[in-house]
Amino acid sequence: MRTFFWWAGMGSLTTLAVLMVQGGVRDLLYDSHPTGSAEALLSFSLTILGGGMLAGCLALIMIRLR
């Protein structure tokens, strides 16, 4: 489980870095629609969580294959 959490954290940070490079954080912070900001934050969070889960699961699969 420690391996999963390590790689899930690294995947989340990598996903966050990619989103920051693409300008996703700027769009999230300076959104002109006040009602859509909660929806944008949820989408942003789910993308980061998904990247972490993908990295964690791939790490466990690679350990099993080894």
C-alpha cells in the first residue's frame, strides 16, 4: 500500500504540474462565471485525483508483472 500511495501522490503532483503549464489554474482562479466556479473546481480536483489513481494503479500492476 505504501507504494500505491507514493505513486498516487507523484501522479497527482505531475497532473497538477501539467494543468498549471496548460493554464488550467489561471482559468480556474480568474473565472468570470461565479456560478461555474464550484463546477470548475470539482472538475479540476477530479482530474488531479484521476491522475494520481492512474499512477498508483499502474505502479501496482508493474510490481505484479515484475
